[in-house]
Amino acid sequence: MNFITFLAQEPAPEGPSGLEAFLGGPFLMIGALFLMMYFLLIRPQQRQRKEQEARIAALEKGDQVVTAGGIHATVHHISEKTVTLKLSEGIFVPFEKSAVTSVSKRSKGDGKAGPAAKDPATK
């Protein structure tokens, strides 16, 4: 191929073609990535937070609970931001309400026991 033939060739088309034109380039892919992150990460986390808030709001005196540190105790007193837990006779420890991770046994026996109630060690 000589130099004149090389210069006479038509240049390649400049616009998007094929799949790139269909998908709209990288912007649509970035948008799809954000949607996937929202539905796979953010929504489940929001749901768990709402369930935790409902658990905390439903706390009553006498409920057996498990804290974030793994302490099993009975609810003795509930205030606006804290809950006082009875660990054993005469031992009361205040905790933030958010430290209560699960309710193992409700005080009135309404059958709404959490996963900690199914402990295989206590038969």
C-alpha cells in the first residue's frame, strides 16, 4: 500500500456504534451499579435498623434480653435512652437501649421469643 492510497482511505466512523450506543456509554452502567448497591446493601440495612428500633420500642420490664456484648439479663427499668438490666440478685447495670440486640423471652409469655430462646444448652 503506498502513501497516496493510505491518505485516500475513509476514516472510521466517530459516533458510538452497536452495544455502546444501546447502553448509552458508561453513564448508564454507573447508574446500574448504584441501583444494584442500593438494593443489595442499603435497603437490607434500613430494614434491619427498623426491626432493631421496633425491638427496642417493644421492651417491657421483665423481658429477658441479650446485649451486644453477649450478656443475658432481665429488663428491670426502662428510661428514655437507657435500660437497666438485672444480671442477678442485687446486680443492676445500665445499658444504652441500642445495646440490646435481641429479646430471648417476653415477660408475659406471648410466644414472641427471639433466636436466643432456642439455645441448645438449655433443655
